[in-house]
Amino acid sequence: MRNWLRLLSTCTCLLTAALPAAAAEGDLAVKVAVEGAFPPFNYLDAQQKLQGFDVDIANALCESAHLTCEFVIQKWEDMIPGLLAKRYDVIVSSMSMSEERRKQVAFTDVYYNSPSIFIARKGSGISEVNPETLKGVSIGVTKATAQAAFVDKFYKAGSEVTVFPESPDLYKGLADGSVDIILEDKLAIYDWLTNTKAGQCCEFRGADLLDTTYFGAGAGIALRPGDDDLRQRLNTALADIKAAGTYDMINAKYFPFSIE
């Protein structure tokens, strides 16, 4: 699985991913970028089909907004450059709406919210989490993420920072002791902690991190600046799937609590 994901990450790949019923003639064609390596939000299943919360939300929005959607798997650090280069039209891939990203792209309304949090192995002796208590401790983050930027700003001076290419590599690094502690999106790692044997090694440390400068005010769908018609269309569709109960059904498929 991980080898397959690494192969995919070297290129931009088009996929169909359990798309809604055949689109009506005249629907607007839209390419939707996802990473495909961030379970349970977006990932490839055993049949190499895209699955996850982001994918289900994107499908529901496409159906509600009368869009013909085609999925594109894109390496995370190239997400925004690919959008601006018009290789796809929107990013539905758990992208936090940080101040830095808002300078480059436009966003829809928030479609879910999740704090970031540190995770350490059980029995590690790490209790308090701050730049002082983590001096000399090795910290893991995923490349080109808000978590990586946060650690680089506040922890790099006193800690050894290891940057992993994708979230599955980050989790493995924590489990096998390559790093002492990691910083990750809380909802993303919740599935690994609760539903995998490897995840039983570890637990949350410290308080939720809600710094909007780095983590934004939730996750939004990214578009090119000026694509106002499409942004409004998606915002209307988001409100519609919430009112219809579709959002809640997708939420319940992946989490036993609301992430709205």
C-alpha cells in the first residue's frame, strides 16, 4: 500500500471514486484534487479506489451543485501550485485555511473543524508539552503541513525535527521509535489510534492546538482566486447537504461524534 502511494505521489493521476449517478447533460465539469494518503479523510482502499470523508463530501457536493467531478491524486506539497497552474479546479483534501494559504488561494466556507495535537508513545515519560519540556526530544511532522510550519516556528530551536513524506510514514515513525513525539491533525490520527493494532502504542499529549495563524479556522475547499461563481456554487451545495442530513450521514460513517 505505501509503495503504491509513493508511486502515485510522483505524478498527477486521474481517478473515478464512487462518483454519484451519471451527471445530467450540461453539468459543469470540475477536477477535484485529493492527496489519497490521509486516512480516514482520503485514501486508497484494497481495490485502489479513493475513499474517505473528503471523497464522500466531494461527491455529495458535486451531486448537489450539478457538477461532473473527476478526481485527481496530487502530492501534498504540490497541491496549491497545481491548482494555480489549472491542473485541477478545487482541492477537497482536508486543507486548513491558514493565513499563509489564504494569501494564495480562495476558500469556501469551512466544511469541518479539527484541532492539532501532540501524540507520544505510552510510557514515554512525556507529559507536559511546550518548547521547554520538549528540548532535546525528537519531534515528527508531515512534509508541507500546518503542523510542520508550527513546529518549525516554535520547537525547531531546541528539538530535533524529522519530516516524513506522508501521514502513514509519520505514524510508523512514532510507533517504531524513530521519533519521540509527533504533531498531527487530531481527527486524522484518531482512526489510527483507535482502530489499528499499531496505534495502540500511543496516546494524545497536551492540549488541543487551535492557533488560527497556522491551523486556520477549520478545513475549507480551495479554489483559484477569482473563481467566485464556483465558490458560491459549492457554498450553496454545502449548506444544502447539511440541511438534507447528507453531511451528518457521512460524518457518522467515519466518526462517532460531530466534526462540523
